[in-house]
Amino acid sequence: MDPVAFKNKLFRCADDATRDSWALELFHWQAEQVAPYAEYLKHLAVNHAQIKRTQDIPYLPVELFKAHEVKASGFPAIKTFSSSGTTGQ
């Protein structure tokens, strides 16, 4: 999956049903490819394959971004974002 192309596809979508379908596709991919997120789902006892609605997708707590590199394996970081809320400064 090309993340940039997928993001562009997702944000240019005209109707909610298609957008939700693509968001679920992205969620399932992230649940398999982003190790900290997969581990978080495991701790919640969430089987990502059973998630069928975008409203049921678990959010990753901000604290995990502080302690882990949250990105898909095999993808280099393109940009790094930090704020006073996440850096403690």
C-alpha cells in the first residue's frame, strides 16, 4: 500500500459510505503493519477483523506516541511532528 496515494484517495472521496469503507481498509492494514498499534489492540483484546464500523475503531492514546515509534514497518519517516503537548516543553 502506498500511504500517500491512499491518503489522497481517502480525502478526495465524495460520499460517506465509500470514505468509511476506505477508512476501514486503512485501519485493518494499520492493525497488521503498525507494531505498536497491533500490540495495543492485543492488550484491548480487540480482533481487528471483527471491526466493521469506523465508529468502533480504537484510538491510539497519545502516550503511545511518546514511548514508541508509531509507523508501519518498512516505511521511513517522512515528517516528524512534535508539540508542547507531546514533548513536555
